[in-house]
Amino acid sequence: MDGCRSCVQAGHAIFPRAIYSGGVKAKVMIIGQAPGITEREAGRPFNAGSGTRLFQWLAAAGFDEAHFRATQYMTAVTKCYPGKSKGGGDRVPSRAEQALCRPYLDLEIDLVDPKLIIPVGRLAIEFVVRRTAGKAPVELRTTPSGRMRVAIPELVALDLVRYPAKAAGWDNVATVLGDLAPSLRRAGMRDALAVAPATPELQRLGHLLERAGAASVLAALETELATRRIGWVPLIPGESGAFSTAGRDPRWRVLVDAEPEAD
């Protein structure tokens, strides 16, 4: 990666020098869009203004900047400074430049294998969404109009707790999870976890699936949660009422502020 000249050879006006930091033992990977001029000059990612904002956010989550830089991994969708745009700001790397850098970013992710990826900026978010969607487990179904790919039941279960409003509310989420429970399998849940759901979503799903009697997949959820830092979360985000009076599910560390009613 340090010796790459693919963009230069392809005629792109970049300033060669791959800017990244970290080692393969990192648990967190931050992916930005591309280095800016100060990153190129300093030789480190997220320097100056962009770094100030980023580490303010990370400090709120309990991360010290010096320790984070020394122990975690930081990179970008494209590795070299792309130069200025005609308007004066940093130029956004083209699709062609992103494609030339893509193998390196894929390799970084595979080698580091982080527990958490934090995309910063539009290009990084788009990259992570595309990469994660490509891993979403599906199965082939035969219908009267032909064969089609559909999400496996375990992925549907994850999506229900991720997007309850799209499922017509938490009562309907509980109802559908109850219907899905007999078809859920531990191996399928392990495959579904490839989409990297957020920790609170897994906690809520564990509580609801245990209540629905889906015992076969609970161990897979517990194994995944054991690798993460978890705290108490409300079962229904934004539900009014005092959490001090809410019921507690210690297995999943869920505050049962309101229990959904399945039909």
C-alpha cells in the first residue's frame, strides 16, 4: 500500500503517500473519506480540525486520543491526499479512484478484523453500507413467477428490532417474532450477525426472542454480546416513564419499560 502508484499511473491528480495508522490487534477501525492537506503534512489520519471533532466525540464515549491512536486503527476510503477542488476545498475522490483503493481497504478490514467500524463522512458511510449489504445472508425461494433471493428468517428478526416503525410498532414486532421463532436456527443467527447489528438491538432481540420461546438462537446472541461492552438499555427507546420503576432483564441487560403485546 505504501508503494502504490495506481492512481498516478491512471492519470489522477493525487499526492502519493498512504495515510493510515494502527496495527492488526485493533478492536476499533475508523474509516474516513480521504486525507486532507494537514493529514498529508503530519503523516497521520484525522489531524487538525477533523481530528478535533472526531476525538471530541470519542472522548464522550470514554476514549483518550493518545491511547486511541496508539491502540486502534484509522484509515480512509482513499489513502492519498486528492488535492484541492476548483472551489478551494479538498477534492472528493472520484469513483475510479475509490475503486483503485478498494482492494487495500478490503484487505485492511480483513487483516484487522475489527469488532467495530466507525465510518466518518459520506464516502465512508456509503462504503460500509455497500460492504455490509453484500454480506447480508439470503436464501433462494421458488415462487410462481420464478426463483428469488429473500432474507433468511434470522435477518428478518434483526431488522424487526432495528426498524420497529417500519413493522407497524413494537406490538407487531413481538407478534412477528413469535411467528418466526419456530423457524430460527443458531447457524442462521450466526450468519445474520455478519451485518454487524448495534449492541442495543441484539439485547432487545435476545429479550424478545426468549419471551417468544426461540431458545435455539439465544446462545448465538449471547456469544456475540460477550465480545462487546454492554450496558442497560430500554426495551422500547424513547418510552416515557421512570426507568427506576422499570422491570429488569439481567440476562440481556434490558430495562423493560413497556412490554410489547403480541397478538
